[in-house]
Amino acid sequence: MSNEKDIESRRRFLKIAAGTTAAALVVGSLPRFARAADLPHLAETDPTAKALGYVEDASKTTNPKHKAGDTCSNCQFYGGGASYGPCQLFPGKAVSAKGWCVSHTPKKA
């Protein structure tokens, strides 16, 4: 009889633990998505942007390090969508997907 109670108790614990973990994952991911859309856009006049040669439109850069086709959207530091998104190099700011800076590093396939 004691063995059945132990098994039932263990099953109950595992069910609660699994449910709590799933709920924590869902709740933990929601604020991150909500905040990404609310980030202010990075201005080219920002000191960090100037230091890294950031431009909102890669086609308009005159920097010799720029290679054709390099944009923020295909950089490993960019984590956004089709228009603007967060960049690891500019915390708290959203960069243009069409932008570019000297730290551009292609995403690995």
C-alpha cells in the first residue's frame, strides 16, 4: 500500500513540475517579444553608431569595407524581422534590416 502512495505522489510531483516549467517558458518569452517592437530606432548620429559606421541604408554607404549584399538582416548580431529589430551591438535600440555597420558578420548557415 505504501508503495502505491509513493508512486502516486511521484507522478503528481512530475505533473506539477512539468506544468510549472511549461508555464514559465511561455510567460518568460512573452515580454521579450513585446519589448523588441517597442525599441527606439538607432539614429546614425548616435555615438556608437558613428563609431561603427552604421547607416540605415547599406546601399548608400561609402565605406570600403562594405560588400555588396551585406545588410543587418543577414548579420549574426541582428535578431529582428523584415524592417527593424534588435542588434547585439546596439543594446536597447532597433536597427534597420537594410542597414549596415563595419562589424557586419554574416550569419552561419
